[in-house]
Amino acid sequence: MSHCEVFAPPFDDAALQWFAVYTMPRHEKCVARAFEQSGIEHFLPLYEKLSVWRNRQRKQISLPLFPRYVFVRTARCERLPVLQTAGVVSIVGAGAVAVPDAEIEFLRGKVRNGQVEPYPELVAGRRVCVKSGPLAGLEGVLVRRCNRTRFVLTLQLIQQSASVEISAEDLELLSR
């Protein structure tokens, strides 16, 4: 009998799920490297930003999409190695609340294509659902930026948002 079976709550404690890990300030990349070395499946969403230094030199830099957060895929009963990793403060949520797989896959696809950027604040705009395409079924907020339609996905667990450009035809308004 494994340790997971002894204390098994109604949900499957041994199933692999995504969890948000809260890190020390500016330690996201170090924590991701440590997870890599430990063989812990992880995802650190990064985006590219053009930075201008004091000497007017321009440089493209990679920054975390969600500062202080890294996502790990592990079983609830196997969280100890994650928590013992240098730079990790905690796993987010009382009892470690899992992040839906659809949200992680959405971010992975958009990060891979360079189509995602941080969205600095939660918007009290119209709630929409993506009705077609690879994001079908995801719910978020519709916003306009530079005369373009953007879909804002908010990861409720960590209260962080990311936006991606999307065609208005792919969206359906949700009733309030």
C-alpha cells in the first residue's frame, strides 16, 4: 500500500495535476532550473520584452508572464520535493488547489507562438467564452487594445491574467 492510498481523500491524491508554486522575488528561473535538475515537470511561462538600457542600448529580454509563479505537475501526495526546492515559498491555495489543464495548455500554446503578454489588472469587462478554435471552451474577459480584440484569461487561483489577440467571431458573450 502506498502512502497516497493511506490518506486518500475523495479525489485521486495520486493523479498528476498542475499546481501554482509561489517563489521568492525574482527566483522564477532559478526555481525552474532546480525543477529541471530534479526531474519535476514544470512550466514557467515567459514573454519577450524590448528593454532599453541607460546607455540607449536595446535588448530583448525574457520575463516571467506571472512574476513569482511557476507551475508544476505532480501528485498531491508528492509535494514535498517541490516545497523543498530552493526559492520555493509555497504551493498556492489551501490544500494545494489544482490549476485546470486547459488553462496550462492555453498558456503553453500562446507562449510557444509568442502571442501572449501580461495583463496588468483584472478588468470588469464583458465575460466571453471562446466558441471555436484551439481555445474553445475557455472563459475570460473581452477587452479592446489598439483597436484590436483581446481575450483575457485570468487564473483565478493566483489572481493573475494574460491576454491574447483573438477574432471576435470566435467569441460568444456570456449572460451575466
